[in-house]
Amino acid sequence: MNKVLTAIDKSGSFRVYLTISTSLVQQAADIHSTTPLATAALGRVLTGAGMMGLMLKNETDKLTVIFKGDGPAGQILATADGSGNVKGYISNPDVELPLKENGKLDVGGSLGKGELTVVKDLGLKEPYVGTIALVSGEIAEDLTAYYYVSEQQNTAISLGVKIERDYSVGCAGGMIIQMLPGAAEEAVTALEEMIARLEPITSLIDRLPEGDQQQRLRILMKEIFSGMPEDFAVEEIDMRSMDWCCDCSYDRLEKILMTIGEKDLEEIIEEDGEAELVCQFCLKKYMFDKAHLEKILANIRN
């Protein structure tokens, strides 16, 4: 089970969301049979979206994060809610590219040029939609830019996925630091200095002792913020779960079949007599026989 630690500094200048998402990313990689590059890209998006979901006001609020580029990865999409449920997929789970000069996986190159869209369903008549051009395709940088451009919120985001030689997920995690209204200038300066000397999040996680994830997160937070002035020391608010959860069902897939229209559904019934739909998130297969399709067609006509 993945946990997200939420903390706030003593002055109330900024809030922190910190997670170790190794098992979440491994589960997604197992479901989608991703290459190391696809695992790294999808894992970063899932980790970021999961924390963003927990930042929503209500547990029933939902958001969707969509990275769409002209690179070989195509589209990476993740949805999350205020309860810590997250799911996602990458259009091309087989994407492969040469390593970058620094030996790192080329997540930015896999996405190429394109757009980042964040859709927030807050229970209102219309969802909030914010779209920006991709800055680098490196996920964390693009999400940071999204908050600054679309929500006018100063935010620092770190995301990482370490892939082992056997293609398993060695570790994964992320951190979001968000400035709060009335933040002290000294807090901003101290954070900028801290972030400038911060190691990659996976390097920090990799050095943690084995054990309970909640305790590991507390150790990780202490190490990250150890150099902050006492006035801006961080204090834990709560610890919440963040896990893979796909809520697909026959009812949801029925609604998709209803959207294809009466004529197309009639053709499927006449030519094939059945239809198989696959959930793009968990790859579960749903078979609709002729009687089921005729029932859906009747509902469309009524």
C-alpha cells in the first residue's frame, strides 16, 4: 500500500505532499507490460496525479491529467480522486528510445511536443479544464508549469522512477511543495536554496532503510527538510493511502456502447452478434452477447 504524507511548515508558508509510490508504479507496469521507458513515464504521471487528487477538497472530487505529444509514447493519461484512488495508461506501452547523454531514460523525448491538460470535476455543472504547452515532457517540470500558468500557484514538483536491470521498479516517489497565501519571503528563499541542492527523489528513497512505509516517509521528509531554518521546519498533518483502483464495470462499458449510435450498434449485432470491449486502464475484457447488445439498442431507441 502506498502512502502520502502531508505536512505544513511552522509559519504556514507552504504545504508538502510526499510519497513513495513503488508498488503503485510496479502494478501499473505489470498490467500494461511496459518497457522501462514507458514504466518511467507512466509511473511519474500516476505518482503526480495521485498526489494532486489528494489535494482536492472533497473525497468525491476527481481529476484527469493528460499528456499528449507527437512523440512515440503518444498519450499518457491518469485519473485520481480525493480518496487516493488512481489509475492510468500509456498509448504505446512498447515505446523505446536510446538513453540520454546522462544515461537517463528519455521520457521527454518519448512525449515530444504537445500539450498537458488537467480536468477537475469538482461536482459543479462544468468541470475546470486547464491546458498548457508541454515545457519539456519530463512530467514534473510540466506539472510545475501547469500550476504556475493555469492556477497561478507557485509549486515545486519532483517525480522519479528507478528501473532495475531486470526491468522491475526499484523505487518510485514524488513530492509537491506548494506555497500558501501570505507566504513569508524568507520561506521562499529557504525553499529555493533547499531545492537547488536536492538530490533526485529516487536517490533519497533508495537509501532509506527497509520497513514500514509510514516510518520511511517520515525519515525521508526529515532528510529533505533538514537544512531548513527552524521557523520553517515542517510538521506532519496526516498520512493517507494512494493506490491503484480501476472502477470499470459492465454498466460503464454499456454507456460507451450507447455512444456509438443506433446504426453502428445494429451493424455489430447483424455482422458479429457480439462485442468485446477492453478497459484501457486495467485491460479487463467485457463480452457483450447478442441479447445484451439488443437490450442496449432497445434502450437507445427509447
